Amino acid sequence: MATVRDIGERELIQRMLRHITGMPGTPIPFWDDASAISLGDGRALVVNTDMLVWSTDVPEGMTPFQAARKAVVMNVSDLGAKGVSPTAFMADIGLPGDTTVETAEEMARGFEAGSRLYGAYMLGGDTNDSCEIVVSGIALGGMVQRLIRRRAGGAAPGDLLATTGDFGLTSAGFKHLLEGYELPDEIRGTVLDSVYMPTARVWEGVALGLTGAVTGCMESSDGLGISLHDLRRSTGLGYTVTEVPVHPAAARFADHHGLDPDELALYGGEEYELVFTFKPESLDAVRAALGGVGCTPRVIGEVTGDSDIVLSRGGEEKPLGRHFASP
């Protein structure tokens, strides 16, 4: 009998969805970043839930404050990808009985700091006994329904493919924390901050949504490579990547250890950047909108008419997989 480990998360979700009736008229379909309920007056309530499990999502050195703050970032990032600013955050918390009160209070301060950073308020939630610390967060925000951005928002061949920033920092951080790779002193703070104090591109997502130029958008916390494959599932289109957006500190880390910087950038995760498409003629509008919130878009390729995802370099193309496939 197949196990969850055998089939993986996405196949598991696909099988579970066979037993679930989709809500008629929902503004956001299954397989998107968040969910939504139409309020019947042209507005929608946009909701996202994401879970943080202490043993798998909290690396060595991360404090309870940082972990709780991260739980907020994980949830509001998906709202930002839909062009929605969060209004409220709630958390269901499982705590072992021997958890110190100080730890619980530090987590409360983390929930507060993360929520207020994005203009939201912590509304409360539920607590229960658990074998380890688990946080199931819920982010909520209201939005004019027609302005909600979807992964499949009308992209077409020839559209530009872009991100809100560079990738690879968290890959370097996890290689240091989990595999013992040395971190050069000059990049140590930058790399570790990406893991311990991540930020979501909420305001960037809102700014992009207001342009009306975006033809598809999603957040990238599962990694850039996986995100492109998830976009393909939603749009049915292919993508040619001509520039991998490697962060300079990640490139320095790769050079120090003889690693491929492209692989660090493509096959990491927990970076919370946005990956989006738009018409070429809208480039100036996109630059202006993101510039207004202190962000410079990185154009990394374009949408194609086939279903392939390829990396194009020096006139040569090679398939871009979901995961790092080399030995």
C-alpha cells in the first residue's frame, strides 16, 4: 500500500481533491496560493493557511520569537501573491506540556511582530496539548474580487517572466545549518537573516495587482524550480528562463564551496519572492509600481507556447526540473 512518503505532497493533494466538492463560484480555484469566498457584493474574503512544525521547519538557532514570526510570513506571503494585504492572523498552537511559559510568550510576541509588520492584527486562535510544537496559521484579507490575481491570470506566449528578487540565500543558509558548510564572514549575517528573519512580498504583490498588468502570479516558498512547474500546471504554458536570479551572497557561497550557483537559486525554498508574468509593453508600469515600494523586478525569461520549462544559455537549452536531479 502506497504511503504519503511514496507519492509526495502534490500527488497526495491531487488524490484527496478527488473526494472534495469544489465550492461553486469561488474566486480562486484549487491549486492556487490561497482560497477565497465571494461575499456577493463584488468583494471576496481571501484566506490562506500554512503550518509550521518545530522539528521540520525550525532550524537550529531560530528563537521562538523568530519561529512564530515566520509562521505569519508563511501565511501572508500567499495573500500577497494574490494582490491582497492581510487584515488579520490567527494561530492554532500545539504545545507539549513541558514547554516553558517563556517560550509561549516569546511566540506571542513573534505573532504580534509579524502581523503588525504587514498591517494585520493577531485575533487569537486555539491552543492544545501536542507531542511537539506545531503552529497552524490562518491569514485573512478582503479584496475587490475582480482585482484578485491568480496563477493562471491570462498569461500568453511572449509575456515576460519575472521575480521580485534574487534567490539562493536560504539554500546557502540551510547548507550551513543542516550540512555544516562554512559561511564566509562577509556573507554570514545576510545568509542567516534570510533563514531566521524572512520577509514576504506583500506590498509588492499589492502594487503589482493595482497595475492591472500582471497575467499570472504566485509566491515561491517551495523554490523557484518547483514554482515554475506549478505555474505550468495552472496555465498549461511553458517557460524559457534566460537568467537565473542568483543573489550575490549566494554566488559568493557557491564560489567558496565549488557549488553551482544556479542550483542554489533554483532548488532552494522558503524565499517568499513572487514569480509573475506580464505583457512586455507593461514593463515600465511594472517597474514604476514595484519601485514605489522599494523593489526592482528581475526579468528572467518569457512564456512560451509549448509546455516545456527550459534554461537557455549560450544558444543551448536544457530542461529545468522541479528538483536538482544530478548525483
